[in-house]
Amino acid sequence: MKKAQEKYSKEIVTKFAKLGISSFAELALIIPNSYEDLVLHDKLIPHKPQLIDATVESVFRAQNSIQITFFVHNFSHTINAVLFRPKAYMMHQFSVGNREYYYGMIECKLGQCSMSMPKKISTIGSITPKYKCGLRTDVMARFVQKNLSLDNLVEEGLPQDVAQTLLAVHFANEEVLKQDELDLKTIEALKFTELFCYMKVLRNKRRYFKSIVSVESDYGSWAKSLPFELTREQVNAIKDIQSDFSRDVASKRMVVGDVGSGKTMVILASAYMIGESKSILMAPTTILAQQLYEEAVKFLPNLKVVLVTNKSKKVDLDEYDFIIGTHAVLYRDLPKAALVMVDEQHRFGTKQRNMLEKLVSSGEEKPHFLQFSATPIPRTLAMIESAHIDVSLITSTPFKKDISSKVIHKSDFQDLVVHLKSEIAKNNQVLIVYPLVEESEAIAYQSIQEARGYWERNFDDVYVTHGKDKEKEQVLLDFREKGKCFNKYNCC
């Protein structure tokens, strides 16, 4: 409520506290549970409270009630009314011959109409909302009337059309009263505002730190040096990151894109823009780190790039601008770096990612932090939705994927073998995925261990690995260099 105290008057803050809210947008979400229609109609509307212009024809006072007969002028009809357990002041509101305005629930049955609990009305022509909340209904109605305006809602960030829809609920007209339920437009406006308020509260909980380096860097000359053109969405993601780097606040951004969408070029562009202020990239596997290293050496010739794995020789990392490695980087003496990146972030634990960030932080100053993934973990998605992490999406690919799917039955196996041999003859590599590592009694499917003999007998340069294989990364590297036919299960 501290921020509300700075922005709103003392009266508004006090009312907000009683209602358990902190903004006009949240006030708009407390919609009326009913309306008091004090407009004089010329038709009787059964089963609803209604205003009548009536003359009192007779009054009968019983022990616990007052029974009144009205002649209603606005629709020329005689109705009976009853007032249960009347207070003393009510006794004088109903005098024979008096013509006044009265309001109450009208019910009709077998041609006879009656009004229950009529009350005398002095001001007519208005539609007054009724609320069930922390304030008395008349106090709430006056508070809303005074403070809930289009300007106030728009100033807090609500779109104008949403604000107007919400105001129509609080300041209802006769068309609104005719509706038994909220229309779809109003429901969508309420849902939007509820989410808007929720996100606003979460956004205020985001913590900000001073960045180690703030740079105004242009990626244009680097992009022009590439032998291909970046896609529009790659450029948009790079521009988002460029804007992050220009601020003195350490950014946290997630770049989400499918496999083959070009996230690697966004990584390289980020390292280029940070330049000699140093970047560190952590990848989940040696083979992926190796690939990223080779791309960096190829497309970032002006930066000194080093690869760090468990098998790498220890060198002075202070001499390099761009450090690429596996989780092995967590156990090296890292220099102060302005940018930390994690590729395939879903493959790392939260502690590992946070550990890398802390290793290169300097007191209260933190590096810019970029994460890349095609499938962010649920926790990261929740942080994106709650605005704790900014996000850039890459939904297109630099090239069209040539993928075809076909169901292969046992009778088609020989056709599959012929197809594999034709692909190998074109100097293409083949990867075969098995669902089982070892024989299973529960699943009627051949395991990789049972089938490997067939592939090794009939094909050259066959490499076999699986998720439990301690040498799987070396197998993958060997396959990349000279493999033709390959089998794997849950390979990392």
C-alpha cells in the first residue's frame, strides 16, 4: 500500500484499505450485485423492484404490519402493499390521499399484484448500483461515483475500450438492466482487468540490479558480414537484447524458439554487442558446446573465443572475450563478465543457472542474463507470465524444414532398409531411435541391445549409444565425423 499512499489521496487510500485493493482498476472489478432502478416506467414489470407514482387509497395497521392499497398512476393499476415489522418513522409515510413515489418488489399472481416492503422515495430518475463489499452500499456508490472515471482507469494502463465497458457496469443504463446476465464483452473485460491487476502486482515484486556494463552497441555491421540474411524475428530478438544492454539495469530475458529457428545467431549477436566486456555461454553437452564454439570462431573473428569442457586444458580465461563451455565452467576461475547466457536452459537446474550468474557478479552489480530454449521449464514459463523475465519469441525458421512422416509396419521393413541404403549412398547420415535400451517383458518391442547386431552386420560405421551410456558424447562426436547409421535411446 506504500505506493498507493504516494499516488492517491488519504481518503482514497483509506477506502482502498477497507476494500482490500490498491488501484482504480481493482475498484472496477468490484461490480454491483444489483441495481436500484428509480426510473419511472409506464409498464409493470413483475418479479422485479420498481418505482411507482401512487396515491394511498387505504391503510390498515395490524400488530406487526401495515397493509396499504395504492392506485398506481404510471400504469393505471391498483395494487396492495405490505410492510412487515414497521419502524415508528414508517407509520407516518403512508397517509390516505397522499400521492408520492414508492419503491419495492412487485409480484403478480392470478391477476392480483402486490408490493412488499415499499419505501418512500424523494429523488427519482436514477439507476443506483448496490454493492456487497467492505463499505456500506451507499458509501461505496458515492465513492465509485466520485473516483471511478475513464481518465483514472486509462492512466493506470487499462485500454480505453476495456475501461468504457467496465464503467458501463457501474454506471448502468436501462439497456444494462434488461440483461439477466453479463454479456460476453463485459465478461472478457473483467477477465482482462483481473489478469492486468494480477500481472501488475507481480511485476512490482520483480527485483532490479545495476548491470556490470551498459553498452550502446550496433549489430548492423556484423549482420551485413554474414553470408546469409537474418530473419525478421531474429532481428527483433537481437533488437530487444540491444535495448536491454543499453540500460544500466541487469536484464533477464528468455529467447524461445523451435529447433532450427536460428537462436545460435542471436547468441553470437549478443556476444558481439557486449564485445570485450566478456560473455560466458553454458551449454548442456560437449557436442553442443563444440558446435557453438565452432560457429563463434567462424562468425566472430574479432573476438577471442575459448571452449571449456571437462577435457579442456586449464587456461587463463581472463584473456578471452567469449567463453563457451559445458557445466565445467562452474568449476573454473571465471573473469568478471557483462553477459551470461545459458543455451537449452531446460537441461540445467535452477541452482546451476543461478550459480553461474553469481560467479561473475560483482557485489550488487549483476551481468545481463540471457536464456535460450525451445521448451522452457514450467518455472521459467511462470516467471515469464509474471513479468519476472522478459521474453523474445522466434516462431519462424531461416529455411523450410523438409520433414515427412510415415508409419512403418513389419511388412515394410525391407523397404525401410532400401531407403536407408539409398540415403547413405547420397552421403547422408541416418539416425534410428529405439524406445528401449534392454529387453522388456512389459512392452512387445525390440530393444536397442537386441537390434544392434543386425545394424552392425549390415552397415558400416554404425554407432550405438543411449541415455545411460557414459561415453555417449564421444559416440556422438565420432558419429558426426564419420558415422553413417546410428541408433540411440534418450540420447543427451
